Amino acid sequence: MTVLKALLSEYWPHVLFVISGLAGTFAAVHAAMTKQDVRAAVAWVGVALFSPIFGAALYLVAGINRVRKQRITQPRAGTIYSEDLIQRVSVEDVTESSGTQFATLKLLGDQVSHFQVLNFNEIQILRGGDETYPAMLSAIRAATHSIALQSYIFDHDVLGVEFAQALIQAQARGVQVRVLIDAVGAKYSRPQIIHMLIKGGVRTALFMRPLFGLRLAYANLRSHRKLLVIDGVQGFTGGMNIRAEFLTAVTHARVPQDTHFQLKGPIVHQLMISFAHDWQFTTQEALRGPEWFVPVLGPLVETGVPMRCVPSGPDGTLGSTHSMLLGALSVAQFHVRIQSPYFLPDLVLISALATAARRGVIVDIVVPGANNLKLVNAAMMGQIDQVILAGCRVWRARGNFDHSKLCTVDGGWSYIGSSNLDPRSLRLNFELDLEVYDRNFADRLEVQIDEIIARAERISIRAMRRQPFWKRLRNKVVWLASPYL
């Protein structure tokens, strides 16, 4: 023992050098072998090799994806819905409801989503908090069997308290209630609403809750999904968190806008599968039974809307939204409309947008004039010239901030939900979107987007180049950090 202490006392720098070199090498090899994005792989390999001890420790904490890898899959026939019912509501040919160019896009979605396109759905567009929150609260108060609520942000404000009280009252009258809030989003307000819900008897959990106060490993892995399922037959999803600032009565003339959707029909079953999967991952409780998954749907609407859920996240569904958007841009023939509050697509998506524009497709991109995230807005302006130079038309909306995430192609296909077009949504967040194969629905979204464009300011390269040099430099510097915003 004395000899070992003497050796360490004399040769500790050499021992430390060997250990740090091995740690850095192992971290670099692991990053090179497991990372799918070459930029992430190069960054982590560089950190590990050039700062072996610190880099290896940082990679161990923040670089390794410890999230489960299994996919969200359709349950086996007969476990919830009968085989006859599945065949009755599933859609093989979407060309009649959307257009011939979308046949191959549907095949892509079959591989990406692993959910089937289901027909006989009803979908209602809800504009802003003034329409969305009353509809959600009314559904919660009318629930008789079950309520599943998932949100990125659930603020402890006047609206959040009203939602919490409605959920607590539902639990008290015998309704099974489950609430899942993202651990990062829960910190947007103090005290956190979770304490009120748990005290009221509502089963509530935080998604990716930190262990022993160490949240660095999961700080970038957030559940950005927003959904509400009532009695297994009525659903809500879209871009809206639960925040009072989206109510005119609270924010008055400065009220931000957003778009949410109320759903009925077989698609609600897919929403419930998504929630049940996240709930079991978080709490290990499996949600089963007719109170959550209704075995019969009741009367179906005669003319419904074909759609399916597209979950995405840093697990088995990594890159789902990215793949669907690339597919949609590749089949577009006439007009693409995109509205996004945080428009920071990667180089592959920029190339797809540019290719569509250069082959004659009109590509309209709407971004907010007033953005709630100033750094993201600066990064957007540092990158936006790339799509403008390729022929895309970029519009800066006037008025209050709009948080809507909408996309339509050729008046027949729509993509709606929680995903932004930024690195966080496309690679880090757990998101939930819907692809809708229906001309009437696409037409309603296009009217909504075109109304914004009619009042918007078109961004030109000339105007961007007239900006002061310091502002253009600032935007570019912030853009360099866009993967971390």
C-alpha cells in the first residue's frame, strides 16, 4: 500500500493522463458509433478528444440518449378494436379525398408513423384561447369515464387553476383522470400546478422528471405534445399549452394567437395510444380497459376526414416529421403553405424547399412579425435569406404573436400539431402531429393562412441587406447557436 501511494504521488500526472485519454477515447468512439447526425457526432467527438476529462464527463451526462428505443405501434387486431372495425375505418386509397400526387406520400406515412390512415373522423378548427379553452373545459366537465391530459406547459395562473379545479371535480365524481406535464415546461410558473392537482387526488406525473435534482441529462429531451382525450371518444390536439395569456380577457389587445383542433372518430384512439405510451413510460402504469379505449365507436359520420397521428421524438420515432415534410415537398405540384412561429429548418429541409420553388411550386412561408423568443427570431432572420434566394416567398405577419404550426400542400394534404420547424422539434422534442388527407379541411387552413398573408409584409433580400451591419452580424451569430436554442 505504501509503495502504491508512493507511485501515485510521483506519477499521478501520468496516471491522470492515461485515464483521461482512455475516457476521452471511449466517449469519442461511443459518439461516433451511436450518433445519427454527423454534426452531433463531430461535435461530441471533438469535445471528448480535445477536453478528455471534462468532455467525457459532459458526454456521459448530456450526450447519451437514455430514452427508450421502441416504436409506438398499432395494437394487435382484436385487442381493442375488432378486425372488422379496423378494416371498416382504415383507408388505403387517399387520392379521392386529397389528390393523385398523395398516393406515394401515404405509403411513406405508413412506414414513418406505423399508424394507419383512418376515415370517418370529424375535425374542428379552434382559433386561439377564446375558442379552445372553453371547448376543452366543457369536455372535461362532461366526462363520464376517463380524462387523459398531456401538455408541455400547464401554468399555475387563473386559467390553469380553472383547469385543475375541473379535473379535480371530475376525479371526485368517479372519472379516472391522468395528467402528464413536461418536467421542463412545469417550471414556467411558480408554484407548479402539479401540487394542486396531486393534493386534489388527480394522478399527475412529470415527463422526464430529474433524478436527485440532476436534470442536465434530460434538459433537452422535452415532451412538447399537447393532447386531451375524453372518454376515449373525443380529443383535442394542436399547438396550444394551458396558459392564461392566450385569453383576450387576460391579455386584452396583446393576446397571442394559436390554432388547436377538436377531434371525434377513430383518430381519437391513436391519440389515446400516444398518451398511454408516454404515461406508461413515465409511471409504469398501463392504461387499459374500455374506459380508456372504447371497443365500439358508435355511429360513424357518413363523410369523414381521413387522417392519422405522426408521433416523433428522440426514440424509435426520430425524424418522423422531418421525413413527412420532405415527402410532402417532393410530391408538391402547385402550392405549399407553411406557418411556423420558429422557422429554423436544417439544410436538408432548406434544400427541399428550394427544390420545390425552383421547379415552379409556389412556396409561401409565414413567420411572426412579433416573436415571443427574441433569440429565435434573430436566428430566423440570420437564416431566412437561404429560402428567399431560392425563390420561396417569406411573409412577416402583422399583429400579435401567432404560435400556430400549419402546413398545406396543393389544397389536399395538411400537417398540423405541436411541431415547430426548428432543430429542437425536429430532433430533440417528443412531438405529436396529424396528417390530414382532405381537400375541404386543407381549404379551410389555406383561407386562414392566406388571410394572414394578405395583411403581412413580404421579406425581401434588398430590405435585409439594408439592415445595419451590426444587426445582420448579430443575427448570424445567434443563428450559429440555433441548434441549442
